[in-house]
Amino acid sequence: MINTNRRGFIKKLFIKSIAGLTAGYLLLNSYKRFFSDLIASSSEDTGYNHKNYTYNKKVNNKKEAMYYKRLGRNSVSCTLCFHNCTIQEGNTGFCRVRENSNGRLYSLVYGLPAGLQIDSIEMEPMYHMVPGHRNLCVYTASCNFRCKHCHNWHLSQRGPDEVSYEIHSPYEVVNRAKNQGCKSISHSINEPAVFYEYMYDIAKHAQKEGLLTLFHTNGYLNPEPLKDILKYMDGVTVDLKAFNESFYREISSGSLEPVLETLKIIRKENVHLEIVNLVIPTLNDDPDEIKQMCTWIIDNIGNSVPLHFNRFSPTYKLTDLPSTPVNTLESAANIAYESGLKYVYIGNVPAHKYNSTYCPNCKTKMIERAYFSVLSNKMENGACISCGYEIQGIWKS
């Protein structure tokens, strides 16, 4: 079985960190429990059966795209994301997975997941959605960004003919989630916008079957398709990669303003939102920039949106940079709290105190986590058990 996602990276990091942990009995036992969960998960039917794998180039499974305009001479204009690609006959757009065939645009990855993986919901990260439950994550090849720091580059920076796949209809994905005791289905790892039609059909069916639905995105969807998919989503995690245009242009081949527009739309549509900022040394770790970002979030979205500052580790095309110092992440978290944000987290740092959720009113540790394992939950009906303060999030499935 090949390791094809950031979860594999996280798990390896976690296992290596166990030997160095010298904290108290409770913490050590929490890691043992989490490690046992990982072993149990790896032995289950999570979609990694090499005998069933094939390659997309051998499968004719095209699905007509939902958002495009037909132009003259068999060219088309894709209107799914902010790249708004004009695609000539026989070519694909920037994302590599939407192809113009005879003047019509088709998805090349519909029903062809590169993986169906079961993890804790906290892996997304999604901390304010029924903590600790099992989530089935769906992903394919490619992305509409070109991030130089992507931990999932072996998927996101590959075309559909370069990645192995299984064949699963949306109904089969939902059934697998239910059979494995999952309470939610997420679309993540690579950018789910590139498999929009597949995500859309899965989410519609999952919602009918009583499952929670969410996706983790770079936020580069155009407003119309974004609003349409939000009708079938309970939550969205958005990567706000930096708060400066040059980072987006030079590091990710994107733009900041469309992502900010996406954040505002999600909030306006009243869908649960969490934001992730991967803090990369020298590129987006300036305290003034972080302060500006936090101020923008409060002014445009509100102070109750959870904000995750995640630790960067050298990978892909940014192996010359060091891992993010923990004190840099703590400084960012302090800036966020001082700015007025209520829920701030630090990710990819095992057992850090900011893995846990604290009541903004009385400071009680309501949800205690050791990395992605929930140790205790002292909430009751979506409120702090100590003072009754209502906490933003989804607390019942």
C-alpha cells in the first residue's frame, strides 16, 4: 500500500514523536490509545486494495462538467474556478482533469477516487464538528493551485493518468462510510473543486442518508458553483495560505482576493467554517501580516470562526526552509487571541495545549486533545459545562 496523503505524513510524524514524549501518565496513555486506533484503522477496509486499483487512462469514465460555456470552433470556457480557463479541443484546463472533447467539457476523475480513507474528523482539521467521530475522506488527483510546499504533491501535482484509482459511484462511497461507522464524509487531500461533480453527487446522497458533509478547499471556487455546493455541505475548512498577494502568486499560482470572497460567501450562507493558516518561515510568518489577517477575519467573518495555525515541515519544492519554530506558532496564536478571535489552535505539534478547545468565557478546557485524539469532552448541548457559554460549531450528528 502506498502512502498518498498528508495523513500518512502526520501519522509517521506522530509515531516518531512517541519515543520522545516524557509527559505524565495520562498523556502517555492517550498516545497509546491513538496509536492503537491507527493500527485498527489500517486493518479495516478503507479503500486501499491494490488488486482493485487501475489507472485512469485505462478507464472511460468521463462525466460532463457542470460549469462551462461553449465557445466557437469547439473551444469552451470553464467557469468552475477563478482561473476561468479557455480550453481548446482535446486539451485540459489548468487543473489537468477537465477536458474539452468535441466542444464539451468533461471531468476525467468522476467516480475514480485515488483513495477513500477513514480518520478522525480532527484530521481535516475540523475541531468544531462532533469531536472525535470517524470520517471518510475522498480524494483524487490534481489541483487548481501549484503550491511549492504541498505535502500532497504526489497527488495534487499529478494528472489523472499518473495516479492509481479505484472505481466507486457516489452511492458506493456513501455506503462504505455507513458500513464503516462514519458519521461524515469529507472531500480533501487534493483540491476537491477539481472533482466537483463527484463531490456534489456524493454530498447530495450523503445528506439524504443522514451523514454530515464537508470539504477542505483552497477557496478558489467561483461564487455560483460555491453557493450550489454549499447547499449540501455542513462544514468547510479553507486554507488561507497567506495574507499577501505575492505569496499566492509566487508560491501557489493563485490570488488572495478570490479566497477572501469565498470566506465571506461561506459565512453568508451560514455553513460552519474553519480556517487553516500553514505558517511557513520567511514567507508568511510576519507578525504584522498575521495581525492584518486576524483583523480581516473578525471584521468580515466574525470572531467565532476557529483559526488553525499549522506547522510547516520541509517538503516538495521548499525543502530548503526549516520547520516552523513552535514559538512562532505560539506568537501567531497570541496575536489572534489579542485581536479578539475566540477559538485558536496550533496544529502539527503533538500534545500542544492549543490542540484543545477552551471556553472563551471562563477558560475551562472543554475538549482535551492529544494531537488528533479526543481525551475528554466537557461540553453539554453545545455549551461549556462550567459556565453555560454557547460554543460555535456543530455538536450533534
